[in-house]
Amino acid sequence: MPEDWEELKNITLEVWEHGFMGIDVGSIIIAIVIFGAFLILRGFFSKFVLYRFQLWAQKSETKVDDKVVEALIPPVKFIPVILGVFFATQYLNLNPDLAEFVQRVEKSMIAFAIFWAIHRASEPLSHSIKRLERLLTRSMVQWVFKALRVIIVFIGAAVILEIWGIAVGPLLAGLGLFGAAVALGAQDLFKNLIGGITILAEKRFHPGEWICVDGVVEGTVEDIGFRSTKVRRFDKAPVHVPNSQLADVAVTNFSRMTFRRIYWKIGVEYRTTTEQLKIIRDGILKYIEESDDFEKSDAVNTFVRVDSFNNSSIDIMVYCFTRTVIWGEYLEAKEKFAFEIKKVVEEEAGTGFAFPSQSIYLESFPSDAAEIFNPPAKKSAKKVA
């Protein structure tokens, strides 16, 4: 019996000392405790240190540092994890092969944290470079930083691959033929990409502007992407239009109008006299010149003229421009103008508006027409005595 207990003890010691991959169980437990301690430290670090950084950033006048600190919080929280892995593995007595593998893992984690922080910090920085926006458009700046973030991801991935002994250069060369095949199948993608660059370079429109493309879309631009542009219609439905369709066609940008035009033809009755026509013309022109809703004739073309003799009316052409380009204010100015025209025509001139009508003149019946038959009057019957 004592021999059996001694054998069990030896087996237990062998399992304890051998552990996992030659590492004794005691060292593994202590390494886990070390890693757990750093995870606990991560919680205190996030609660106190990062909170202090946020308070410090909030005291500044600009909001850029607030956004940068907020963007860097996740990568910074990852630092205690890296420290926990490093010190836990340093405590373990690893064999050379396993030590090299763990070292590559640690280097990969460090590289990941660095490029993750740069990638996240580039987002708030893209919204704060006002000087660059003076040279380029806001959309172009966003495109540049999107491209930079893609480059950051690519470089970070290349660094991690190099850590693991994978050469990026030969890998890219091997992907050359595959990339050419993909390019042939992605012609529309590159066409839309070039179309987007053309839109931004020519500054055709920016996010927030109201555009119209006949037969395609009309609404407010929300985002100009690499492949398509998002336009929000006035019924609030989003429309994603390929950039090539916006680069190769005529685009009307209503947001860049200097004034809004009113072009009406007002038809009055044919019984309107010459003096009444002059009263209408002068009254409408006077209102345009005196109203603050309209731009003056010395800046834009303004016409109020008797234009034509239509089938049912004498037409007066009204051609003028409102100062506002805002849709709601424009409609209000047009409504006030319509009320004034009605007042001038009906009250001041004493005439009326024409409406489509048709007159039929009957001069005589043809000679071979049938004689009109008039039935005799009905006589009342006499009573017989």
C-alpha cells in the first residue's frame, strides 16, 4: 500500500512538473494570475487615467482633442493586455521555438495597437483641418483621409505579415495577374471611381446641395462615395446613383442659383382696352420695382410686356427674378405677387382674366335644307249634345 501512494505521488509530481509543453502547472497558474492582474489594472487604468485625459481635453477650447482622445481610448485600453501577455510569458520558461512564436505574437499585438490608434485618430483629424478645406473641397478632404486610412490598414497588415516572415513584395507580385483579371471584371467600379474624382475636382456639387439630373434623380446630396453618390429625394427616400451617371450628364445645381426666376404669361380678355393694358403693365412693373422680394432691373433682366394675341386672350409676359433662392420663401413671394396681379387686373384696370372659350356663328340655313315643320295647335274636342 505505501508503494502505491508513492507511485501516485510520483505521477502527480510528473504531471505537475511536465504540465503543458514542458511548462510546469505552477508556472502556468502564476502566469495566468499575472495576466489577470493586468486585466484588473486595465479596468483601473480606464476608470482613472483615461478619465483624467478626457477631463483635460474637455478644458481646451477646441473639440479636436476631445475627439482624438475618445478615438484613442480603445487602442490605449489594449496596452494592458499586451503588457499582461508579455510579463506572463516572460515568467514562463519557454523553449526556444515556443519563445520565438510568442515573441512574434507580442510584436503583432504591438503593431496592431499602433496602427489601430493611427487609423482611429485619422477620423477626427479629417474633420478639423480647415486650411486644407480652403484648397480642396470638404468631400475631397474626406476622400483623401479615406484613402489614407486604407493605406494605414495596408501598411499595418504588411508589418504584421513581415513579423511572421511573409514577404509582402513577392506576394504582391504573385497577385499581379489576379489583380489584372479582377480589374477587367471591375471596369464599372473604376469608371465610377474616376467619375467621383471628376465630380470632386470640378466641384459640381457638395453634400447638402440640391441637384437635379433629368431622368435620374432630384434631391439633396448627402454623401459622395468612391463608387456612388447618395441623394436624398424630397420624399425622404435615399437614392444611390453611380458616379459615372453624374459625371457624364448635365447636372443642375439649384443650391448655387443667385436668384430664382418667375416666368408667367397672363391672359386677359379681348374686351380689354389699350389703356387697361397699360395700367396692368405699369402696375405689375411698379410692384416688381418697389418690392423687396424681387431683384431690381439694373441687376437682372426684368420684363412686363404685352406679348401675343392668343386664341382666347391677350397675353402679357412677366419675366423677373426673386432675391431669395430658398424654396419656401420663393413660394411665398410668388403668392404675394399673384395676389397683386389679380388686384391690378380686376380692381385697378377693371377687366378680367381670360379663359379658353369658343364662339359659334350661325348666319343662314342652306337653300336645300329641309323645311321646318311646326305641328298645329291641338284643338279641344266639342261635346256632343
